[in-house]
Amino acid sequence: MAQSDAARPVYRASGGLRWLEFDRVDDYLEVAITGTPNHTAVMAARPLEATGVNESLWSFDAVSRDYQVEAGGAGKFYGRANSSGMGLSGFLNDVVDRLGVDFVEAIRLDLDAGTAAMIIDGTVVDQLAEYTTALHPDQTLRVAANRAATNPCGMRMHAFAIFDAALTGAALADVTTWFGVKQGRAL
């Protein structure tokens, strides 16, 4: 991944844990990737501050097929996956404030099953059974920035991976557990 033109996140380590810390000013990373119809994006993160301006932990952007995890209000951080252009009638939402809290989040897109799901610490918190339009194959992935590369997110990122499959069951549990360990947590 390339750093943004302006700055780069800071590598930090403490107590045997390691992470990248994004400052909410001008840090973000981006890379061109190929979108696949069935995939799961998993991130072990901790939002550090929120102003309610749709700060994103990560985002995709191509044509109108995108989704991102966003802040939900000043001083709070609620997950929201934007479903624009993917055949969904609404958003995937996490109604728990995650500001200053470690969590492992997965966004799973399963075109074969026609579902999109938001999974936090191994539990499905929201799912829609209307995923009918696959992601456009040419995507720009941004970490700690929205699809317009604005409103950087202040956060710690312990781990992030994108799988070209809709992970379920033991496969998703294994990744969630592994990412939790990177935060010093047992899930």
C-alpha cells in the first residue's frame, strides 16, 4: 500500500502489541485492487476520535459500487457500511459506540447467497438479503480515508485483510480469533 501524499501512519508498539496509528489529519493508505463478487474484508481496529463527518476505517471506490465504515456522530463511532450500487436498499449498521474500543470487524459480501453482512467480534450485527450487484472489478482501497480520500480517520489498525471469498463458520472464526490476538484479546 502507498502512503498518502501528505503523510504516513506511525508504527507503534507497546506490551508486545504492534499497530499503525493514523492521526485523523492527513494519514491514509491506498492501493488499487480487484473487486470480486464474493469477499470478506476484516480489520482489527480502534477508532481514537470521531467528529461525525463520515470518517472511514476503510473504503472501496469504483463507479458507484462502494462501501465504507463510518463515524456516526461527534464523540461517538458507529459502524455503517454504505451499500451504494450493490442492490441493497439500505445500510449495514452497528448500533454500539466503538470509540476507543478494540474490535474486529468483518464486512462479508456473498453474491451467491445474495447477502451482505457486518460481523463484529464474530457476531453478525446486521445483514441484508439483497446483495445483487457485484463490485466493479477495478477498485481503489483506502485505509483510514473515505472513497473521496477526505476526512481521514484517527485510529489504530492492528491487522487488515481482504479475502476473495465470503468467509463463514470456522474460516471466519479463525481470522477473527487471530486478529483479536493481535489486539491482545481472546475471542
